[in-house]
Amino acid sequence: MINLTLDLGSRFVKIAVQQGDTVTFTRKDTINFYKHNIDRTDDGKIAVNLDFLGVDTQSATILTTGYGRNLLQFSNTTAISEIKAHFHGAKSQTKEDNFTLVDIGGQDSKVIQVTDGYINDFTMNDKCAASTGRFIEQAANILDIPLSEFMECAESPVALSDTCAVFCESELIGKLAGGATDRSLAAGVNLSVARRLAPAIDRYSPTKIYASGGAAQSSALLHFLSELTTVNVEPLPDTQYNGVIGLLAYINLQGL
């Protein structure tokens, strides 16, 4: 039996294939995935080519989540909401029933309150890019700092008055012209993202906070979040594949 799960996000497509006790993970850039693995059939429908995985998709149990979750046309495909997928992923990875999860994706951010093993409430920001991984990536490109280094910058953060992703470049250039260092500006960006996220987390008065998503790999962001919420924010063991891990957990839970 083959279980195939896909998290079709705005920045990356994350894939997990489970065959017996073996699980393999694959990640593809979303733009490249759509360019090279999407075709249109003669009747105008969208067809997704997953041959690169080397598995029989017709006999597999397939679950999808993310912005592109309704894209796959296989008859054996079920689409699951991101909230449910990330909840099951965090629960599976932590083995805990009471916690708050902050998922910082490329296009949105989500905060999920889990109580007694169930989703009690959640809040989602998909209107402003300033609390997402895309904003961090954009700022790193503007400052010409490798993303891995950018996400470690937490010293002497520069106060940023305009945290809008659209106007980020002009403000950073102005601060550089005024003598700020690129590392202190990177720290300022990390702090500004944390400040955007903290109020959504604080509404649940959490005592245990986990983080998922690509930006959860940022030690600086988690440091600032921990300071602002006064609770230690821990990254999940696997931050980027939490969605597909959650889908695998859902398959096993439901006996699909």
C-alpha cells in the first residue's frame, strides 16, 4: 500500500511517499513544479504528472493540502484544509495534546490552538505578507545576505517604521544610507515579523508554543517571538514537512 501526500504551497511543493514503514520526502520549487509537471488534457482539464516520484499513483491513497490542494484530478485524491493538516502534523511530531502552533508559511501565517487533542480555535493571516516567510526572503535578497545567515541575525535590531512588504526595499535602503548595518537591519526585519505574529499567539495565552513552516528555521525569529510572548517557542522536529506529515497521520488515523 502506498500513501502519497502533497502540500502545494506558494513557495515549495512538499511531498511525502509512504511505502510500508519507509517514508521519503521530496521538495520542489512551486513555479518549477507547475511549469514542468502540469499539462492540459484534450478536454481542457488540468493533469498533474507525478511520474518523477516513481510510484503508481492510480493505486495510491493521495491526500493534498495547501493553496493548490484542489489541483490534482486523480479519482483517489482527497483535499484536506491546511489547518487540519498542520494540526495533525504537529500532534504527530510532538505527541502532545495541549499546545499552540504558529505556522509561518511563504504566503500566510496561521496560529492554531490545540486543547485536549483537538483544534479549539485558529486564526489566519493571508492578507499581509509582512508576517510571512516571503517577506523575510525578500528582505534577505534586498540586503544581499544569504537566507540562512539572515535568519540568525538578532543583534541590535533597527526599528522599522514601515513593515509593509511592498515598501520594504525603500525603507531598508534609507536605513542603510543613514548608517545602519545590514546585519542590524536583518535583525530589525526578524523582529518586525515577530511583532506581527505575537498578538495572534497571545490571544490564546499559551504555555507551550511550537513553530512550523520554512521561517520556523529562523533562530532569530523564534528568539524574538519567545521574548514577545514570554513563552519559549520551539521549532517542530521537521518544520517544512509538517503539512505532509500531518496528512500521513490523518490517513493512518482514519484508516484510509
